[in-house]
Amino acid sequence: MTGTPAGAEAASRATAAGPFDGPAIETHELRKQFGRIVALAGLTMTVRRGEVFGFLGPNGAGKTTAVKLLLGLSRPTGGEGRVLGSPMGDVATRRRIGYLPELFRYQSWMTAREVLALHCELARLDRVSWHGEIVAALALVGLADRSNDRVETFSKGMQQRLGLAVALLGRPELVVLDEPTSALDPVGRQDVREIIGSLRSRSVTVFLNSHLLTEVERVCDRVAIVDRGRVVAELGMAELLDEGGVRVRVSGLTGAASIAGRFGPTRVEGEWLAVDSITDQRVPALVSELVAHGGFVHAVVPARRTLEERFLSLLGAAPDVAPDVTPDVAPDGGPGGEAGVAVGRSSDPGARP
Amino acid sequence: MNGGAVFVIARLTLREAFRRRLLWALVGLTVLLVAATGWLFGKAAELTPLEGGAQQLVLSQLLVMIAFMFSFVLTMTAAFAAAPAIGPEIENGLLLAVLARPVRRSDVLLGRWVGLAIVLVGYSLAAGYLELAVVALMSGYLPVDPMVAPLYLAAEALVLLTLALVFSTRIAPVASGSIAVVGFGLAWMGGIAGGIGDYLDNDSLRTAGTIAHLILPSDTLWRGAMFALEPPPDVLAAAGAQARIFTVSPFFAGTPPPLTWLAWCAAWIVAALVIGNLLLRRREL
């Protein structure tokens, strides 16, 4: 329950990167003010090398401002940050970064190939490598057959694909994607997920700024959730979604809930028992106990929330969906078995009783 | 500043001018202009009742007026080309992808300036020399310094290009273009005021002209172009009283601009680019 394969892989890669490499991105109390408007109130976060890092937050939370600060496109009014070991905005370091802006726009009078050649030149790539880089990038984003067409003939989605190709030129160590699928159809979104997966497999750090939570949930190793310019949570995806409990499907045992209740707050959900706050180490004991009392255990699964549920609960915009449960009074079996289970609310003032 | 990036942006600007058919439009208009002035000068030389120095004086005034129109075309071209060169590219996001590369904002500003300057200077010189050749061919009139006049016009266009580009870092293209065009007009009027001040020996008018030349030195260069397009001094002397009438004309320059003023023009361009860079650096993307 303490990590998905993706999360474990990222952790392993981060360790393998070694102490000399340091984090890909590190900010401390980064602040940005536009006149009296505070866009970032003090952003502190760390993005490890080789991980896919999701940067989430509601509209106006300061996500794009943070991205611009990291890339040196805007100057902070306070705090500090380092990207790939150099101060934010370091011109030489930008050679090692790929960037797809949220507001993507490329020279409409150029062909896709010419746009990529321009960025090869701006990124100071070796001229001998341009052809290979351009062909590979176009193929990766599915624009190989439109390489000689002018950008002005491209749909919005194709321009975003081109932007992604631009960001991938020169094998960057860090790829910053600001809402990379905003103009894409479901097929395009799937393609982007695959591209991010291939970047992960090459140990490229991906900083993904997105408000599409399902997208983030599928591809990210860790996330930071920002609200009003501050990080309100920064943790691994598994850690974020894991409720710290299990759901057990058990039959043939009256009083199963009472037995499970000794391991943690328990509620009955039809044939399932939801046991909260149980550690990984105690799960085998729970199963043994249920079996010892004559129960048939059909399934044991970790309890998880969706990212959306967790996101909303962290922002205080929705009830924390993990209810408080009194563990020891619920009788087993049937719909009526939930009698006596107390469901409370953690934070929402408008909660149901 | 990164010379490589400046070069890339300058080349990009040149390619854009070709692709967007800016140069082709200018070439087409120039062919029309040259054909029309060739016909006009042929007729003027044929029909004028004057001869010798007096005829040369009339033809020179005609040429100066055409040069003034040409300088206005150059001003408009500079304004239209430079005003949308920076600001709109920030607003529509085009510069975000460029500036995320190892490229400084000063590289973009300077690259844009170099690219547009090559277009404008190249066009000014080509069209200017062609025009003078056609005038000489059709009317026989050869000004005092035909090789220098188009250089002054090109330099004047550079001043106005710089003005429009600097303002384009902070304000909308319509506004920055308008400032360049109106600035051209005001500087010209300031120059006329200064000329009248000289003629009448009036300090207020003279000072107004000096201030106008300091703020926007385009008229200094225009006066250099006018002087270069006038007849040689011996022809003016031969024209006698008729020549003196022209000295109060806004289309007459008695002397070429002093070297100090030409140095000020160069310094003004450099200073304006430095200010433009500061403005661009402080702009939020």
C-alpha cells in the first residue's frame, strides 16, 4: 500500500541519480507580486530528478506564474529557486530544458520543420544533429506527414503537438509542460501520456502543470497541490491517494465487523468491510483472524481515493470523504448491517449529518 | 548579449519580411514610384521655360519633394514593421517559447532591430539610387551629392524604426506605430521652426528647433538628405536672386548637418535601444 510501481521506480531513479545531481527543481519561499496582487505567496517545493511531477491547483493559484519564474520568463519578488542545479533563469541551463507553454504559438508563416529547425538553432544544438532531432520529434508527436505544411494550416491540437515536439528537441533533462493537453482530443491525450511515459523511462524529469486530474493521476509520480500561491500538499501519488486502509470481502462469518474493528475503525459496505488506518504489516493478521473465526476471505484491496476527491478535500472545497467510524458495534450482514456506524465529517461546514 | 541569438533572430526577421511579402510589396510600389517620377522629370525638364541654374533649382525642389514623400513612405514602413515586432509576440505567446531557450530579451530586441534595419536600409538605398539614376536619365539633373542622399534617408528611417521598436516593447502596435509617424511629423515641423528661427534670428524658434532635433533627430538627417539633393553651390550662385527665395522654403537646407549632430543621431539610436531593453526586461511575460 505504500507505493505504486511508478512511484517506487521514481524513488529508485532519484536515489540512483546520486547526491551530486541534486533535485531538478528546488524553490524556497518563492514569491511573486503584481502590484498589490499576490500571485505566489511563498512557494516551497522540491522536484526530484527523473520523476514526473504534477503541479496542481485551482485557477488563479499561481501555477503558470510559478512555471514562468522557474524558466526565467518572469522575475520573483522574493524567495529563491534552483533549476537543474543553477539559479532560476540561468541562460545556459535553458539549453537543458524543454518547455511547452500554456499559451502556445509558433511562427504561422513557417512549416513545422522550419519551426523545429529554428528551435534547434536557438537551443544551440549541433547542426549535424538537427535532422535526426526534427524527424524523431515530428514522428513522436504524430506530425511526420505534416512536416512541410505551414503552421497556419494546423488545427489548435496540431499546434499543441508541434509545441510538444519543440519541447522535446535536444534531449532535455527537464521538460516543463504547461497544460499540455488543453487542445487535444482523447487520442491526443493518450499520445501525450505515452510520451510522458517514454520520458520517464529515459529518466527525464517532467514538470506537468495541469488541471486535468485524471491525467495527472495516471502519469505522475508525485504532486504538489498549490492554493493561493502556496503549496498545501507535496507528496507521492500513492501516498496522496492511499487512505491507509483496506477493504476486505468476507462471507460466512457473523460479527466479522467486530473482529475487523480490533484492527481499526471499520464500516460495513455490503459484502465488504472497510477497515481504516490499518498498517500494511497488520493486514495478514486481520485476514488470519477472520479465517480463524470461520470466515471466507475472497478479496483484500487497498482503499484508495480518486485524486479529485483528495484534491478537493485538500483545498477545503469538498468534504473529506474518509468518514469517522466507530469500530466495534456494527453487526455483520446485509444492508441493515450498517446500523450503529457513525459517520462524521472532518472539515466541511456544510456536511451531511 | 548573445551574438549567435541576435543573428538567429535577425535572420528570422528577414525571412519573415520575405515570406510575408513585405519586400515584394515595397519593390512593386518602388517600380511604380520610379516610373512615375521618371515620367514627371522628363516632362518637367522638357516643359519648363527656365534654363541653366534656375531650371536646376526647380528640378532640385521637385526632387526634394519626392524625396520627402519617399521618406514618409520609409517612416510608415518602419512604423508598420517595427510596431508589431515585440509587444504582440509577447501577448500571443510566441516569444514565450523563444525566451525559454538560451536567449536574452536583449537578443530579441537587437535581433529584431538588426533584421528590420537590414530590410529598411537595403530598400532605402536600392530605391533611392534607382530613383536618382532615373531622374538623371530623364532630366539630366544631378544633385550635389547623389551617393550620400539615400544614406541620409536610410538613417532617418533607422531613427524612426528604433522609435517604433522601443515603444513596441511596452505599448500596443497601433499606438507605437502612430507615435513614430506623428513623431516624424513633429520633428519635421520642429526643424522648420528652427530654420525660420535662423532666418529671422529668433532665439525661441531656434531653441524649439534644437530641442526637437535633440528629442527626435530624424529631421537632422532629413536636412542632410535635402542638402545632398540640392544643386552644387556654383549652380545656386549662378541662380542668384531666385536661389535666395528658396532659402526660406521648408524644402531647402543651406548647410549639411554638422558632424556633432550626426554623432548625436548615432548616440540617440544606441540610447533608445538601451532604454528599449530596460523596458522589455521589466515587462511581465
